[in-house]
Amino acid sequence: MTEQPTVKPKFPATFWTANTIELFERAAYYSMASFMVIYLKESLGMTPSFATFLNGSLLWGIIYFMPILSGTLADKFGFKRSLSVSFVLISLGYFIMGNLQRLWPGLIGKGAAETVDFTVPVVLGIVLIGIGGSIVKPCIAGTVQKTAGTRATLAFGIFYMVINIGSITGRSVSYFIRTSLGIPAIFTYAATAFALIGLVVTLVFYKEPQYVSDGIKDGQKVQKRSLRQALLGIFVVLGNLKFLFLIIVLSLFWFLYIQLYNLMPLFMRYVDPDAPMELYTLANPIMIVCFQLLITRLVKRWLPVKTIMLGAIVVTLGMLVNVLPPLLFADPAQKTGVLGLSLPIAGIFMIVSIASMAVGEMMASPRVYEYIGAIAPKGQEGLYLGYQSLPIALASIIGGPIGGRLFERYINTPLKEGRPVDTVTMWLIIVVIGVASIVGLAIYDRVVVKEKKV
């Protein structure tokens, strides 16, 4: 009797529907992400520090902190209902952001746009986008987990790839819309449209996943948590001083990354007032789509903490690249031809910087999840893994406005006062924070958890 070849189980339709929804949500977000602080500063007249506060502290803070609670609510009310509500909120938020100058002066009876304070409608739009986005994350990740079967690694690999395909799609569409219709059109026609498509896919095609592959997640039996348990869990996790130290150290690492959407756009618009930031930041998702599998294979045998440390080193070196143009060239803003494009010298170095940061992210980000699970107290792995986004939230809340303040101190204020700008010091401060993250990781691994083999 001949043995029948083993047929690998296919992912159910809901798995692919969830990934499609994620693609459109990410396309919506990244269509406007590279221009959010530019829009707030240049179109709405806000200061760089306030613009980066709204983008980093408020928007990113909500998106990365709220899943701790929104994930619990999604479990209670169901993923489909939660996703539907989230896309309504997101669509409304993007629409508000794209129509501020058209609607707000009329509503309050003021005149020219430059005399209008847009803080209230901007905060409203950002809060809607942030809350909606914080609901999408646990719903889609939860669906992938529940429909992955025995191939969770492959499932999340596909999920991660889809995120970056959505990122590339959103940025590419954004470029053509912005160059034809202006920055507000990114929100109105790109982000809002992608979000509405995500809503339609959710309502028409998404089906509530009914099972977890083996009843086990992160080594623990799957149980729904109440909102009270989720809130108390924050105090349990943060009460562990060793883990709190790790969160702070990892937040220093993510501090560098979030400057990609705060300090870097401001800097490039200083270098080139017409800088197409969505094309510069395309270097990040393109690098990930092209090299994630290769880098994962290269580092899979390394210890997680060493991989994270190497990722932090690469990201820090990527930031250091931005120090070089004013040191090597008399005029970093001078344009030169590269692959048929006319780019400022500082812009070419910026692309190298962003690409380097993507390599560091690919090394570190996937292993953070593994490392947290390994160092968590026995029996509490699932609880601790639920707070893995806290370092990004903390880095965003603090790092966003700091990026804006650095821009004001070393570029904006000197320009207003007729003094020379000092971009070298500005970037070196960011690099020092990256070095601090590397040192902190070394201290944590060798001193705090030296007794564990991770």
C-alpha cells in the first residue's frame, strides 16, 4: 500500500479576508503618515513641536496604547462588529482631516484660513483615527491567530508582508493624488477611500472566526479577559520593575524609528520645500518586502537579545548617516541626478538612512515578541505579551514632540533669527539616544536577567 502524500491544510477564507482588510487599513494610514506633520505645520500653521505632539503623542500614542483595552472589548463584542465600528471611525476621522480648511472656517464664522485655530477639529479627527486604528490591530491579529491552524509562523509572515504591501500601495497612491490635488486631498481621496473599502470588505465578506487552532496561545489556555482584568493587568506588568526597565530600553530603540514620521519629514521639507516624503519613506516597506525573509533566515539562530541589540546598532548607524552631508558637502541641499531623479544630497543620505533603519527593524522587531515571552514570569507569558506595544506607545508619546523641539531649536529658530542651522548636533542627539538603547539592552541582558538563558 502506497502512502498518500500529506496535504497541508489551506488557510480558510476568513484568514485571507482579514489580510485584505489589513491591507486597505494600512494603505489608508500610510497614504497620509509621511505628510501628517507637514500638513499640520505648513497647511494649518501649527508649530513643529505641537504638530509632532499631535502626530506622535496623540495619534501614535492612542494607536499603540489602546489595543490593551480595545482588544478586550473586541473579544467581548466580536471582531466583525468591532471592525465595522473601527472603519466608520477611521473614515470619519480622515474625512474631517481632509476638509478642515473647507468646513471649519464656515462653521465658526471666521475668515481666512491663516486666522483660524484648527486645534479642536484636528484633535477630533486624530482621536477618531487613533481609536479606530487601535481596534483594527487586535481584531486582525486575533483573526490571523485563530485561523492559522498549525502554521502560525507562516500566517504571521503573510500578515507582516501584507502590512508592507499596504504601506507601499498607500504611499504610491498618495504621491499621485498629492501632486495633482494638494496635501489635504491625501486624507479626503486616498485615506478615506481606502478606509471605506476596508469597511465594505468587512461588512460583505468578513466572517467571525470561531476557533483557536489548538486552544493554546503563548503557552496558555485561551481565555477572554474582562475590561477590569485588562486594566489591572497594566499594574501587574508595570509593577515588575525589571520588565519596566526593559520597556524603557526598548522605547529608546523605537524613539529613533518614530522620527521617520516626525523629525525626518520636517527636516526634508527644510532641505527641499517640495520634498516628496512619501517617496523617501517608501524605502522602508520596499526593503522589508524584499529582504525580510532573507534577514529572518540569517538571524534565526542568534539569541533574541543579541539580534535586538544588532538591530538597534544598525538603526543607530542609520541615523548617524544624516550627520554626514553638512560635514562632507558645502551645500547639502544641492540637487544631483540619481536614477533619473533630481534629489538633494541630504535626501540621498536620508534614503540610505531610512533603508538602514528598515534593516534594523527587520532584525529587532520580530524578536522582541519572542524575547518578552521568554523573560516573562512563568505562567504569565500571555499577560506580558499583551503589552509588547507599550515601548512603541511610550516612544511615540515622548519622542514625537521631542523631534519637533529639536527641529525648532536647531533649524527653525536659527532660521528666524538669521543664525546658521546646526543639523549635526540635532542628529547626534538622536544617535545618542540610540546608543543609550544599545547600552540599556546590554545591561538588561547581562545584569537583570543574567540567570536566564534566552
